[in-house]
Amino acid sequence: MAARPAASTAPLRLSGIDALKAIACTCIVWHHLVFYGLMADVARPLAPALLDAFQTHGRVAVHVFLAIGGFLAAGSVASIPFARAADPLRLIARRYLRLAAPYLVALGVSVLAASLVRAVLQDDEVVPASPQPLQLLAHGLLLQDLLDVPGLSAGVWYVAIDFQLYALTVLVFALAAWLQLRWRADAQRLTQALVVAGAALSMLVFNLDPAYDETALYFFGSYGLGLMAWWAGRSRHAGAWLLLMVGLGATALAFEWRDRLAAAWITALLIVALQRSASLSAIEPPAAVRQLGRISYSVFLVHFPVCLLVAAATHALWPQDAWFNALGMVAAFALSVLAGALLHRGTESRPPGLPGVLALLGLLLLFGVWL
């Protein structure tokens, strides 16, 4: 297997990352299709083992996204000098705007879809209740879990956690830059030490206590592995980084096995391999797979209301037909990808900026009051 030179400065090829995101996105959508019952309960006799696998194991794919998120965050933050006190706030605000535009649109679609299907499905465990204005505001500010507000769509917790993790990462990089000025130390080494220590603390302490699962502390182990993967791909000491990642992950999993942490660990190691191996990085996944990876965030945001609408139609027309419900699940997945592509094209690929996001938030609040 041909290897790339150490500390390569060649542009990063993201095809392998896109493939991982596409696989994870597919698993998450199908996990929700099965987890929330509806069509899956009727279709289960046709493929019980497959549907049980999605229900039990599909959610681990979220940690694939967390590891990839850490890797991409390192690439976007590492080059920032943090020479000004406002730099961290500027980066964090920019991240919020990038996440919020498609998120707020998808949230509005979810609220509308829930209002349309509530009478048909009559399932309070699946269909969110009519939102209150403060509930919508909490969601818009990504504070719903910290404030113990009921979620209005599947996966909204992930967006809030992703934002917390990115903000924490920015603050770690900024702290290292500040310490460099005070101690005349190497900012990069300080950053790396803080990330490794934080990831270890998360894996061995916070990730073992569900009381922290609404905060970045619970998930920083998975995210931190992605950050380490970025350094491992560019360091002249890649072997040392690899040993550190293997040892840290193995120690945490030996202490207590966690499927989701294992998924993040394997993903981070795969990312290192994609960067260091010319033969692996040269593999081009099919164009459809790469495209699904690129739009995976939008698909993740909008798939829940799409699935609700398809489930309501299927339940109304063929409530007990296993084959039609199975076809409904396939249709829900395909329509989720289509809706995600439209959402990506309309908002994610062209973030509207602060005025646009404030307008979307205001419209969401008005929309919720009207419904």
C-alpha cells in the first residue's frame, strides 16, 4: 500500500469522507424509520432481522458524524491565529449561522408536517405536540436540551451538540494561543495536549454518566478523536499519533465497552488511513454516494417530517399491508434524500447571513403561533 509523505501539504481529498457520511446518513434515516414504528411495525414480518439491526445499531452512526465533525473542525480552525479577542466569537457565530439556516427551515417543515399528520397517526410518542413560542425560541437558539424542552423533530439534539462541540474546540484553540503569549510555549502542542486530555476525560468520565449527555463534555471523546485524526494526517510523527489514538480508544473501551464510541474510534482511524495512504485516497466512490455525503446534513435535518408525511399517507391507505408499508419506507428514504438535496441547494450551500437567519427565526416563531 503506497504511503504519502509525512506532513503532506497536498489538498485533502474528501471522497472517502463523503462516502462515510453517506453510509452514516443512510443508517440514521433507516434507524428513525424503524425506531418510530409506524410503517416498520407493519412491514417487520418481511425482514425482521434487518429492521431489528437498524433499530438496535443504526444510532451508532451519529458518532461517525461526530468524528468526521472533529476532523473537519480542526481543518477550519487550525489556521486561525486568534490574534484578536473577537476571533473566537466570530468563528462561533459563523458556525451558528451555517448550521441554523437549513436547521430553521427544516424545523418549520417539521412543525407543519406534525400538524398535518397528528389527527391521522394519533401517536403522541411519534408526533410532536403543537409547539409553544418559547419552545420554538429554545430550538432556534439550540438550547432545547439544556432547558429540558421537548424536541420538535428527530435529531435536533445533534445540531445543538455539534454547535457546542465546535464552540468548545474554538475556545481550546484560542486558549492555547493565549497561553502561548503568556508562557512563550508552542501553541500547537498546547492545543494538542488540551484536546488529548479533554478527549480522555470525556471517554473515561463524562461519557459514562448520562447526566452529561446534553452537553459537549459527553461527546468530546468522539469529536476529539476526529481532531487527532487531522493532526495524524499531517504530522511527521504519524506513527506516534496513531499509537496514541489506538491506545486511548482501546483503554476507554476496555474500561467500558460502548458501541457508539467504538464507531467514532474506527472512523477516526479510517480518516487517518485515507490521509496517509495514496492508494486508499485514490479510490473514488460512485458519484451518487459522494453527493449523498455532501448533502447528508440537510437530509438528516429534513428526513423526519418527510417520514411522518409518508407514514400518514401509508397508514391511511394501507394500514395493515406489509408490502405497501415496506414500499412506503423505501419511498420515505428516497423522498428524504430528494428533500435534503433541495434544502442543501436552497440554504446550506448558500448561508443567508445574520439578517437572513434572524428572519428565518422570526418566521418560525410566527409560524408556530399561527399553527
